[in-house]
Amino acid sequence: MHPLIKGLLTEPTVVTDGAWGSQIQNLGLAPGECPDNWNLVNPAAIEQVASSYVAAGSRIILTNTFGANRIMLERHGLSDKAPAINKAGAMISRKAAHDKALVFGSIGPTGKMVFSGEVSESELNEAFAEQAVALAEGGVHGFVIETMSELAEARIALKAVQRLGLPVVVSMTYDSGKGFERTMMGITPEEASEELKVAGADVIGANCGMGTEYIVSICSRLRSTTNLPIWIKPNAGLPEVIDGKVTYNSTPESFAGYALKIQAAGANFIGGCCGTNPEYIRALKRVLSQKA
């Protein structure tokens, strides 16, 4: 086990951060605009988001780099800025964290699938390696490969960043199948657990998906198949479209209420994904502190 992860596990449950995209939208990100590029054009806003999670009690915060691999950035004509965007994202979160939180670099999917031939393994490896190097140069303490649905892409990303010697979390998204217990590509928690452990992930987990109600079972199934630490970041309940806007049916209190169930199911790291904000993390921190 990586020494940094081993040290974190001395805490009963490590509280991570919440959603970034919606927070940036609240600060003025225009529809269709690249949120990752705000690391360069509006760093003060990104620091504000990062600082809000540190103030809420997050022990680990991420970087605003979820879509900052060169393949995703091509959609915005920004692929050549990938190194600068990632390094800046890491430096902003490090500045906000001070000595109160650790910073893990967020690495999301490319939006292209290996199985269909949309992208080659070598292209993925180059994109993820470039992103990881820039994040490391910016000072991240570890990496979170998140919201993955294809195991091949997750494994390639893991291999690309492992060479840097920092701890790596790999988190899949389970939002398909009966009970939302499979990824979009049909992968079960048991299959992901086995393959990611063999591939050398330091921590495995689940994020996004269909909310707290369903992720408790996912967490339990992951724990039944591995002794690796588990990372869980659910959405704020189920998404609903009201007046043309996506909203979530969970309040900070009800979201935090599920934290004890997630903890009991075996999670070592708990935070939030879509629909959450610093209030959710504050409530989560309060509930878990009371339990401790």
C-alpha cells in the first residue's frame, strides 16, 4: 500500500470534496464553454471553488482537470494547452489547500471507446501520460481516475500514471442495468474490483451514477471482493429535469444521512459528485464526526 494512503487510513473515514462543474457554472461558466480552461482564464474562480471545499472540511480536494486530456480538449480547440491547463489546475488547488488538505489530480475519460476503435491504446496512453506529468509538475499528491465506464480505458490510464510513483484511485461509474449495478459497458463491481486490483490500483471505487440509494450496494459489493481501500462519491440523489434544469432530489442532510450506510458498507473515502456542493460536504463531515 502506498505510504500516503496508509497514513490517510488512520482516520476512520476520509472526507473528500463535492462537484466542481456545477460550482463553476454558478460562477458564470457559459453553456458549452470549457470548464478546464478556466484554470488559465479565470483562476480566481477556480481557487474559490477549491477553497470552499477546504473550508467545508474536505481532507482531499481534486483539481479542475476532469476533461483536460488532449483528446477531450480537442472539442474546444485546446488540445495544445493540455499541459498548461493541468499544471495550472494542480497549482490552484495546492494554493487553496495550504496544509489543510491533500490534492489529487482529476483524470476523466476521453469520451472515446477502445472497443469500437474510436481511439487506440497508444493514443490513450499518450494523452493520459501527458496529463499526469503536468499534474505532477503542478504538485498533486495523487491521482483520481474517475467516472470510467470502460475497463480498458481505466487500465490504460492507470498504467500511464503509475510510473510517476504517486497513489492512484480508480473509480468507475455504475449507471446501467437492473438496479444500476453495471457500468455503461456492462461491467459489474466484482469484475472491476478484480481487474483493477491486478492492474495495481491503490484505491478503487465508484462515483457519479444514480445517487446514494444505489451506491451503498455497489460499495458493499466492492468490499466483498477486495481488501483495497474504497473511494465513494455519489451524486446528490436521482437527477430530475425541472423547468429545463437538471436538479437532484437529495438535500445535504439526506445525503449525509446515507454516509453512515456507505461507511458501514466498507467505504474509506466518501465525498460527493454531481449535484453536491460545500453544504453537502459540511453535512457529511458533521455526520461522520459525530459517529467517530
